[in-house]
Amino acid sequence: MAPLNRWTRFLNEAGARRIEAVLLPMAALFAGMLVFAIFLILLGKSPVEFYGLVLKAGFGTAFSWTNTLTRAAPLLLAALCVALPARLGLVIIGGEGAIVLGGVAAGAVAMLMPGLPAVIGITLMAIAGMAVGGFWIGTVGALRHLRGVNETISSLLMAYIAIALMNHLIEGPFRDPASLNKPSTAPLPETWQIGEMPGIGVHWGLVLGILACILAWILIERTTIGFAARIVGGNVRAAEIQGLPAGTLAIGFTALGGAFAGLAGMVEVAAIHGSANASLAAGYGYTGILIAFLARHNALAIIPAAILFAGIEASSGLIQRRMDLPDATVLVLEGMVFIAILLTDTLQGRVRFLTFLERRQT
């Protein structure tokens, strides 16, 4: 019976960890919302009205869902830029840079080769966006591995460089002479634009984002490469002693995360804007940080988290009109939720559920 008892205790422990992985993020979410409600009360505003408007504008109607899911598409890919390197213990917060440069690369392809067939053109735009995004964030991983540069600081600084580079390119070498009021690259050929899925009014970028999350989860949880990455994330020294290529994995996973962010930029160009312009710097990369942390860097959990925060951000306009609050109010809410998530991270591994079952086995 001893082996059976040990196996039962193992299952209880694994179940406790799974419950923790769900309850702690949920607790952080509700704690952040509660603190924000107190903040609204101090401003003389109604938290009930605020959250009611969030539900209505983000999830209340078919149009709301269309708007929310459209916003969720780039957030899914932006969150992967954070979540994948995080499995190796790397904190990347500069995905915004990969998004804007990926969009510029996609716009450049359309500008330089407008006569290609649609399938080839869209494919080349995706490859260009992913290549540029992967190179940009992969450089952060290389700096970490080769020179010991802190990846959090370098990725953030490189995001500012990327935005400045984007502005230079779309206002200079890549600018369409016809774009007078808002500098941009030449408009995409109509056949190169990513259309909407039949019946729901959401572009196919959402499918790309969901598929990317599923593939990323398979990579991390069901492959030897993913297992090696998790070992490196747990203890770099122990992984190197075992002969695992920690540096190569760090560069590879940061590049892969950057490639997903670059794909998000390409999707924004091909499905929303129709050209590369300053609107690419919409803050999706920064919201992706919050989503990845709320999902505990689990690629599948990113899907519902991205939809949730896409709905919250979709409500900003209605909140501004109805409650006379700034458009950036939802960013304050997101900031409070993020702080709560970081605080609950200190409880991870320390709160144990179902321990009464373990005691019974002993």
C-alpha cells in the first residue's frame, strides 16, 4: 500500500498546484478590480456603472463581441512574446517594438512587390513581419546570453528605438507621397488584405492568434525542446551541468516570441490599417505583458485572458462618454490588476489546497 499512498499524495500535490494556478490569478484579478472600485468611489464615480459599461461595451452585444475579438487577435500574439521567453526565466517587456517593426516590414513588402498574387504576397508579408520581429527580440536574447545584458531593460529600450525607427521609415524612405495628413506606406492591394471570417465579422488574424497559442503550448508542454526550456527556466546552472544549451534556447525562444509579435504587426497592417502607419504603436505589446502574467505564461490560458482584456479596452470609449472619465481610465485598471498579479506571485508555491487529503494519507 505504500506505493499507492505515495502515488495518491503525488496526485493530490499535482491537483493542488493546478488549483493554485487558477485561483491565484483569479484572486489577483478580483483584487485589482476591488482596489480600482475604491479608486472610482474616491473620484465620486460609481463602480457598478463602470463595470456595467465594461460588460455592455465589451461583451453585451454581437457588435461588442466583434470589436472585442478583433482587438484580441494582436493581444494573443503580443502575449506570446512575453510568455515564451518567460518559461526560461526571461522577462521581455519590449514586444511593442517587434509589433511596429513587423508591421513596417509587411508594409514594405506590399510597397516593393505589389504585383504578386495575393497568396504569395500575404505569405511574404507574414514572413517579413516574423523575421524582423524575431530578429529584434532575438537580439535581446543574444545580448543576455553573450554579454549578460539584462533582457528586461534592453527589450524596453529597444522598443523605443523601434518606434523611432518606424516613424523615420514611414515619414521618410517608405512614405507614400499621397499620404498627406497621416504619413504611411502605400496602401495594400485590395486582394492582399486579410478578410473577415464568414458570419462573425472578425478577421482571420484571430484564428492565427489562437493557432499560435495552441502551437506554443504544444511546443512547451509536449516536446523535448519545451521540456529543456522549462528545465533552464527552473535552474540555469543545473541545466548547463546536464549539457542543455541554455544560451541557444534563450536566443531561440526570444526570437520565436518576437516572431509572433512581428506577425501581430503584419496582421494589423493587412486586416485593420491597410498600410503601415503610426497607429501600429497602439500599446498592444504592453497589454500583452499583463495578459501573459495573468495567464501564468501558459499559452492556452492566454486565450481567455486576451479576450477579457480586449473587452475591457473596447469599453474605453463608452466609459469616456457616459462617465466623463479619461480614455486612459482602463489603463489604470490594468495597472492595478498587474500590481495585484505581481503581489500574488509571492504566494505561488506557498499556498496549498487539498492538504487535508495528504494528511489523511500519512
